[in-house]
Amino acid sequence: MKYIKLTLILFGLSFIVYPITSCSATDKNIKTVNKEYTRIEGLVERMGDDIFITVNPDCKCRKSYKVIGDKKEELKKVIGMFVEVEGYVKSFTPWNGEIEVKKIFLLER
């Protein structure tokens, strides 16, 4: 009986740990230039008046950054396209943050 409980607990934990450990793709799309200045590759999305850069939009491990600053209007013109942006990042959780975009590079997909 002990082994059955232990097996069920370990099986349940695997569902918690798997999404955390299987998202290494996120790391290759986020490149830290220095402590706060970062390059992010993702999809430009709009929710209401806000613009977001979503890293790995098709994955459970996606991370969305709300765009702030002057470049927000420029990014509104490329909604639905993949871009690489540089700017100052402030992360709030493992799944979201803000970025003050300084440079925009369009990507071909």
C-alpha cells in the first residue's frame, strides 16, 4: 500500500515539474544583454489598448511582456508578426512582465 501511494505521489509531481523543466525553448528567445537590457523574440499581440510581445505563443511555457514607452505605436502596425525587440525588462512573474522597447527588428517566419 505504501508503494502505491508513493507511486501516485511521484506520478502527480511529474505533472507539476514537467511544464517547468520542459520550457527550455523560452531561454533561447530571451537574451540578456546586461542586468536589465534584454533582447526578446516573440509575437506582437494586442489586448484592448495594450500591446504585448509573447515569447513562445504556441507553448504552455509562453511569457508575455506588456510594451511600454515610445515604440508602442510602432508595434501596433505589426500586430500578428514575429519581432525581436531590445529594451529594459521588468519581470513580475515567470509568465509576464513589462518591456520598455528601444529597438525593433522584424523577423521572417
